[in-house]
Amino acid sequence: MPRVPPFYSVNEAKKAAAHRVYHNNGACPLGRDIQQNERKPGDDGQRLCDDCRRLNNLDNLENLENLDR
């Protein structure tokens, strides 16, 4: 799934700073669960969600493999 503009949940402020994340991959299950009215644009200085990072890495690998074909 392609990357999307970064966003985070308004509810992240309720979490401890070390647990706050932003999302940037449209296939991320946690990101998809955030309702549109609860999304804020940008990363707010938070770390990238682990699922988004994994999905982004998979996308990058697929793109590299397609270059070899």
C-alpha cells in the first residue's frame, strides 16, 4: 500500500510520550482504525508506528525487486 501523508491521532496526547506514534502507510491496521475526525496532519515529533515502518520496508523491498526484472 502506498505511503500517505503523515498523521497522528488526537488521542496520542493521552499516552506516555514514549508510546506516541504517527502513521504514514495506508495499509497500517492501527492507522486505519483512527477515524478521520480524530486525525491530525503531520508527525507532531512522534516516532513512526512500528507497523508503518515494517510496511514501508516491505514496499521498499518490493520496489527494489521490481527494478531487477
